[in-house]
Amino acid sequence: MSSTVLRSVIRRSLLGLAALAIAAPAIPPVAWSVELGPVSKLPLPRYVSLKAARVNARIGPGRDYPVTWLYLKPGLPVEVIQEYELWRRIRDSEGSEGWVYHSLLSGDRTAIAAPWLKGKATMIDVHSSPALDAPLVARLEPGVVSKVDECSSGWCEITVSERDGYVRQDDIWGVYPDEKID
């Protein structure tokens, strides 16, 4: 095939594509939407905390399923990733998953200080205001659980052992990046 013929074929193909694009109806942009749980009508995924001092996580949504994990820390943050009737499938900060009865969960927001750094010689700074140069009010070991009061602009106000302060949102597990909490 000569280069002239090849250019002609390419030109006709491009003109045909352009005609299709002009004739095609405009496709509206896809709106960003949050999936809602079929039972609770709350967003999925979402963070909650454990309400009880003993919470069984099961391999399926029902009391007949075996327990795979026993949580013994009330206030521990977990992520709800699925719903089935009165059961919620949760994921913890280590990635373990299981089904928990809904009444054992609370909407109270809590967080864990940098669980990915557990066992390392590092601390998470808690500042008096949301700024890196603000005075420190505390330092947290990775794995410490705190109450989340609010989050905005990359900072979260937390309470730990009756002390209030601010941590960078990236330093805790239990809030989504750039999530605002009032």
C-alpha cells in the first residue's frame, strides 16, 4: 500500500470518528456518589467504634457462624464494609474482617495512633493547635486509642486520657483522608 493511499485511509477513518463524536448524544458526567448500606442507609464504608467490652467477630452474619476473633477493647475503631440484616461486616486496623451484631457498634468516632508503626521506636505528636509548630501537649505511642472530636484541613482534634490536642489526620487510623468531622 502506498503512503498516499495509507494517508487517505487514515484521513477517512478520522473523519468517520469525528462524525460519530458529533452525532453521538452527550453523556452526562457521572456524579460522585456514596454507596449506602441496604439496611442502615448509612454510607459504606464508614468508621464506627466497638461499644462493648467483648465483641465476637464471626465468619458469617449470624450466631450460628463460628467466632474468628474476640475484641476486648471498647472504643476500638473499626470500619463497616458491608451490611446484612442486623449484622455488619467490619475491618480492623490490621485488616482482619468479621461479622458483628449491629448493637455492639457505636457511631462514636475514635482513632488509633499510627497502628502501622506499632513496635517501632517512634511517637505521634499531639499539638495544642492544628499546626506543626504549635506546642506539644502529648506524645502518643502507636496503637493508642483516642476519641475523635473533629477533623478538618488535615488535622483532627482528639481526646486521650482527659487531654485534648491536635494530630495530623495522616497519623491516625479511624478517619478517612480529608474527611471532615464536626
